[in-house]
Amino acid sequence: MYAIVSIAGQQFKVAKDQQIFVHRLQGEEGASIEFDSVLLAENEGSFKLGSDLSGAKVSAKILSHLKGDKVIVFKKKRRKGYKKKNGHRQQFTKIEITGITL
């Protein structure tokens, strides 16, 4: 059984006991959260989507908050003496899917 769910503006294919990294979510470590925006669900070969999924939820548990790898942004215009160096580290939340209810 798996489901496609929208979490923080992105779509993920999730299954029970799967661990994924999503954009930073509000909540303490160890807290449980639920996602109502289930787009598709598969159960033993039968698919449900659209109005068949009213009331479907994906529950998860927050494992940790962390930062991703550093990304360097470098801009340069040749022969103009313009150089700009900038860095960015994205904030992530590691969650574990605890259950899918249809």
C-alpha cells in the first residue's frame, strides 16, 4: 500500500515505515502530524483518487530538524569587475510515515 501526498508544496510517494526529508515543518521532534491532501492511494492493486479519497490521511512522526548541504551561488560579469558569491543551506525535516488511512 502506498499513497501520493502533498507535503509543504511538494508531492511524495510514501509507504508505511518510510523515512523522507521534506522542507522544514512546524513542530517539535517526536511530535506526530497528519497530512490531509492525499492525491492518490493504492491498496492491493486498486487505485483511489479524487473524490474517493475524502477523509484519507497520512500520519507521520517528526524525527529531526536539520540543514542540507551548502550550495554556492557565484555570479560574474566578465570584463566588468563584478563578482558576487553567496551561499545557502536549506532547512529540512526528517519524518517517518507511521500510517495511511483511507
